[in-house]
Amino acid sequence: MTISFKPEEKLILALDQMSEAKMLNLLDRLPDLIWVKVGLELFTLLGPEIIYKLRDLDKKVFLDLKFHDIPITMARTCYQAAKTGAELITVHASAGIKALEESNQSAIEGAQDAGLSPPTLLAVTVLTSWDQEKFTQELSIDQTLSERASFLAKLAFEAGIGGCVCSPREVKILRNAFPEPFQLITPGIRSLGANLDDQARVMTPFNALNAGSSKLVIGREITRSREPEKVFKKICSEISSN
């Protein structure tokens, strides 16, 4: 594969499980970092203000709160979320086409009212913590993980959503069905030999991008390291290898 992009542009660092002071210290140690993820834990701890602080540090923000509610509530929430300036915002695809369509339109309106560029909404398909046995037994869904992810991605695509969040194990199938510019953002990324933590369906950075991922979400492998700069550079090197 010929690399025609900046490796740092493909990484989104998940900023959970740390205080604001530790987070700011980490960002200071990673000057080449472009994208950061604000998830439920960090957002609950520090509130919307953290998004503005991160943008003041010239970071692009992936707001990963996975909104899932009735259509009007999701739409109103996406309107407010878009006004923060977050470039990527997650909603659950399983909320259905009406909720996805209205959320997308409201996000566009929210950004416009704030004088900002519209964000890209990303529809969450199947969380990377699920394996097939638990997915079938606990949710009683008679589909494989791949079939379910494809089904939900199709809903998102038909609703005009800009992309999906999916496991790297499903990304090749989804990319074949939904070409660029439809974005496929993949958590569950681990370098060779890294701890899997609570992820069940993982892939290496290079292989995930080669399969069709648009961007890779990586957290604890970097944030828990004693040498985060070294790990960050190592992952960037993995991306641009071969």
C-alpha cells in the first residue's frame, strides 16, 4: 500500500481515565497529535468546557457520547453538540432512520447558528467489546456481528449520515459496500503484542487502514504508557510501514 497521508492525521487519541491536569500534561508531551476523543467518562467529569479547551489547543475533537433516544431528543442534543465545534459526533444507528436523519439535519443547523463548519455524524454499529457468543445469547439477535454491522451501516448510509463506527474486523466488508467519502472510524486498534483490555475484536493499525478504516481510535496503549511519546511515534511508524 502506498502511503499518501500524514500518519498523525489517522490517529484519534481517546482521553479517558485521567484528570484534566494529567490530560493536559499528556497533550503537551504529544505536540504532533491532531485528533482527540472525548468520551462519556471525560465529558461527565469535565463537561462541555473541555471541548473548547481542546479546540483552543488546536486539537480536532471526536465527541463520542453515542446518543440514543427518541428522534426529537437526539436531534436537539446533536444541535447543541454541534455548537461546541466538535468535528465528529457519534449517535447509535439502532435509533433508526428518522432519528438519524433529524439528528444530522439538526447538527448542520447547530453548527451554522454557531458560525462553524458542520460536523460529521458517525453512527455506532456494534461495539467492539461484543463477541459473537455473548451478542447472540444476551441480546437475542439472530445475526452475525458482521451482518448486524452491515445492516446498521446501511441504515446510516440511507439516512445521509457521514460515516460509522465499527470494529476493524467488519471494516473491509463495510468499505466494499460504502466507499469514500463515507467514513469508517475504528476503535479496537492494538499494536502487535499490546494488551487487549476489554476489546474482543481488534486489529493492528496498519491492517485496519489497509482494510479501509478512515481513522483509528487508540487510547490506553498510549495513555497508560510511561513513554507515551515513544508509543505514539511507534504507532505512526506502523501506519506508514510497507
